[in-house]
Amino acid sequence: MTEGRNNNGGIGADAEALISIKGVSKNFKKNGRDITVVNDCNLDIGENEFLVIVGPTGSGKSTLLKMIAGFEAPTTGELRVGGEIIKGPGADRGMSFQEYALLPWRTVLKNVELGLEFKGGKNEAENRELAMKYIDMVGLSYAVNKYPAELSGGMKRRASLAMILVTKPKILLMDGPFNALDSKTKMTLHTEISRIWEHEHNTIIFVTSELDEAVKLSDRIAVMNKAGRVSKIFKNSLPRPRMGRAVLETDFHNRFIKLREEVLNEVKAGAGLAACEY
Amino acid sequence: MACFSEQAIGIVALLLGVSGSIKRLNMADRIEKKQQSRAGKIGVFLMDRSFYVLGVLLFLVIWQAASTLKLFGSDFSEAFSPLAAALALVEMGRDGDIVRHAIPSLRRVLVSLAFAILFALPVGVLVGYFKRLEQLTYVVFQFMRMISPLAWMPIAIIIFGVGDLSVTFLLWLVAIWPLILNTAHGAGRVSPLWLNMAKTMGARDAGILRKIIIPAAIPDMLTGLRLAVGVSWIILVPAEMLGVPDGLGYFILDTRDRFRYDQLIATIVVIGAIGYLLDSANRWLISKYSWKI
């Protein structure tokens, strides 16, 4: 089930990597000291793959995602998408932010329509219909005309999720998108994101610190440690769908628990390593 | 004597009532407002309103007393009193003096504001958005901002001649700074998160400007507009004392030369009232078009 300590990842040798990360490090200056956040990271991500990155806080997961999005440049190494070196943000890589990027002067509906307005081409009614579809999906139809200031944290998160989903990016980068959501909404969104991924054949890179979520959603799970390295990649071959009745089967359940246990041990080892270093 | 003491008791009672209400408002304001019924809300609204009116009335009473009782010395003539001013105002309204002078004043302020907005908003957005441009202009703008436009008067007259053009130029010169600096502040406040998000959605520069930067800066633009209107209206009076044949500033000097101090006071009241209305309009704009975080 696991691939051992293989940083070059689990997609087959014949498959062309959609995203390739080679020897990527990222240093930040803090109080005059260089801090390595991402350390010699190697990762290949294939087309239509659902990769989940887990790791303790401060392991550089978010920074790695930001580099793929093009918001941060690596200190060394290179990141490529479809063979092209990433030079900055682009419409092919949609990012769902950990912070809420809602525009405070627009209602939920107008916020979700924003990406469609940037794309252009469609008329207002079509945009509205599409936006409503995604707002409905994240369970916010009752708040379409509210402004961000009137929304709770969970509602803001759902709105920003709809905002990015509606633009249907080829690569979806998600930084803890379901953190701090109630479990019911979270389950709905797990189902929806799996469905979207299966229907739209996009590639998803999903950062989280919740292992249940990681096992539920992923094709592969990359574990990052405190040193900012990808310490191990687990292949997740649990059958899909992983929600609903399938979960009740003993075999599925056992495999689920086993994989989560292995990932958890790896995460713990990664966090512990740092404790020794400091 | 009996009558006087009754009045005194009345005044004391009024003052007690006033201080009591103020305390009530301050201390338990929030809790009370939540629990109030509709009738209670209307009561508080009327109470609040009546204090605004009371303030104006107190001011008028003190003012009238000052001229009737010569509180500020014998030079504070009866012609300075609000009653005399009210009568003069009616007279000026009837023979059209108010309109004849208020219209050119408003025209000068609005025309100069329009030009100031056309110039200052684009400059402000650019300065706010591009850090280098802000650094390039910072000292000069802060320096220019502190110079009263009246100091430029001789130069304005050399370039534009005596008359409307000079006055409009001076008003423009005073209005652009609050507009530029506030707009720049607003455009500079745009969250990098919004820009990143727009870029991941494939937005181009024009789209980012139109849908992110300008709307983000609108509350600050409106604040700048409010300040600009305020200083323009204040500078208007002295500017109109310099070689124009009409306007409220000109009329102030005119009434002085004709020894019509009641009309002078009435003109001052008109200037204050128009200024207040302009500011109210701005406050309404701000409350209507400002977004909140």
C-alpha cells in the first residue's frame, strides 16, 4: 500500500507529470536569520490526480502550495506545470485560500460571479445561474444577498470555495479549505469535491492537517515533516466512492484505519524529528 | 422675585432632567436599545433629535443675549443679533441677493471640484498602487498640501488674470490634495489576497483595476471628497474677496462697505448653512457607498 521512502512519488514512469517539483527549497528571513520552510522538495503530480499533503503545522505545506500557485518563488529548485516553469499566478491554477479572499463590497452572489466576470464571454443571466449552482452546492443559497461582513467564519469559507469552484480551474489548489467547518457541511463538501473531481477531471492538491479527510479524499498522501521535507508518500488505493454505505464494510473500514494509522505514525515521526533538532 | 425663583426651579429641573438623560444614554445604551419596543425606539429617536435642536436653540439664545445685553462689550451691536440677521435674510431672499450670490459660489466650488476629481482620482489610484510612484511623490505632495492656496493668489492672477478663472484654480488647488492622498491610501489598502485571487481567476490589469482596486478605494475617495468639499467651501470666501463681482465672499465685503451688518451676519449664516448641507450630502454618500469589513 505504501511506496516506501520514495520522494519522486508514485505516479507511473510512463505517466507524464502535470506538475513537477524538483529540488525546491524556500527560505524566509526572520530576525536576520534564514529559516528553511521548504527543504529540497521533490514531487510529481499527475493529471487528474487527487493529492493530499499532510504534516504538522509549520511543515511548509502551505508554502509549497503557494509556490505551485505562483504567489511565492522558490529559493532554489524549479516548479513546472505542463512542462512550463511557474512564473506567477495563472488561471489554470485556482487557489482556495486559507484566509477569506471575499470582496467586502460584494454580496455572496456577486463574489461568486467575480471569476466569471473576469473570464467574460457569458451573459449576466448565465453567470448568475452558474454562480447559484455552486452557491447551492456549498449550502449558502439562503445567504446569496448577504455581504461578507454579515457571514460567519464557516459561511465565508464556503463562499470563497464556491468562488473558486465556479471558475473550474484545471488545477485546484486547496489550502485547508474545510478547516473550522461543522462536520455536516464538511461531509457535504467532501462528497461534492469528490464529485467535482470525478466529473471535471481536474487535478487537486489539497493541504490539510486532518488525516480522516486525507484518507477519504486522496489518491496519494504526501507527508511533510517539520524540516520542510516530503518524508513519505502513501498510495491510497481504497475503492471509491468512499462515502455512504461503502464505509460500513469491514474490509474497507479496516483498510481505512490501517492507512490512517500509517500516515499518523509518519506525521508523528516528522513532528518528533523537529523536537529533537531544536 | 417669586416669578424669578420659579424660573430658576424650572431651569434646575431642566438641567437635572438633561443630565439624567445623558447618563442613561451613556450607561445602558446598548442593552436598552436591544430590549426596546418600537414605541420605545421612537421615543429614543425623538429624545436624540430634541437634543440636536436644543443645542441650536441654546446657541441662538446665547447669541441673541450677547447682542441684546452687550455681553461682549458695546461694540457687539444689535445688528449682529440673530433676530436682525433673520430679518435681513428675509429681505435678501425677497430681493434675490441670496440666490444671486450663492449660485456663482456654488458654481465655482462644483466646477473646481469636478476638475479636481478628474485629476486627483487617477493620480491617487496610481500613487496608491505603485509603491515607487508613492515614494517619488510623497514629500512633494505632503509639502504642497500644507500651503494655503491663497499664498498662490498673486501667481494665479499673473497667469489667469483677475476673475473667475483664478478663483476656480485656487479652489481646484486646495481640493486635489485630500482627494489624491485619500484615494492613494484607499488604493494602497487593497489586500494582496484579493489581487492574488483575481490573478488565479485569470484577471487582467484592466479587470483588476475596475473590479478590485477602484471599488476597494471608494470609501477613501468619498472621505477625500468630503474633506475636499469642506476646505473648498472654506477657501471660497477669501478667494471671492479677490476681484470677482459676485459670490458670497464678495457679498461679505459688499455688506461691510454698505454698513449693513445685519446682512453680513445673514450672509455668514447662509455660508454656514450651505456648507452644512454640502457636508450632509457627502455624509449620505459615504453611508450609502462605503463598504465595511
